[in-house]
Amino acid sequence: MKNELKTLYKKDADLALEVAKVLGYKIESKKKRKKKELHAKPKQNPIKEYNNRYKEIVSYIASLNKLLKAHAKKFVKNPKNWGFVGDLGHVKESLKEITEFLD
């Protein structure tokens, strides 16, 4: 993650700092070759961070089920719209990628 943040920092320093803060990193800047570089240090220990992220993922999964039901209701009102089918294709591919990553 640090390398991605450093790359982003070179392109857009403000955005990289915001992303790092959201991810729970303590931000320090250091001059090097007349430019500031991003040095990210986790604020919490890995156990707390893992638990936080696990809870967040469980929440996303619960929301996904509700959102799928709402999506189906919209499709029923307009069953000839292939856009809904495309939506589910995208969701399917994303879930497949996540499942394969965790496997």
C-alpha cells in the first residue's frame, strides 16, 4: 500500500494524504530531492485494524443483499432494459475477482 500511496503522492499530493488518512495512516512529510515524500505509518495494531476491516466487509455484504433486492424491483418495472443485466454482470465479475483473491 505504501508504494501505491507514494505513486499517487507524486501525481496528487492532497489526494494521497486524504487516502492515507482514511486508511488510518499517520502522515509525516520529509524533504528529499526538494520534494516531499509520503511516509505512512499505521496508527493501530494489525489485530484492531483486521477486526475493523472485517466488520466493514460484513456490513458491505449485508448492504449488497439489500441493494440486489432493490435492483431486482427496478428490473421488474423495466424488464426489457439490458442495462440491468449489465449491472449484474459487473457485480458478478467483481465478486468473482474478490472470491478468487481470498481463495
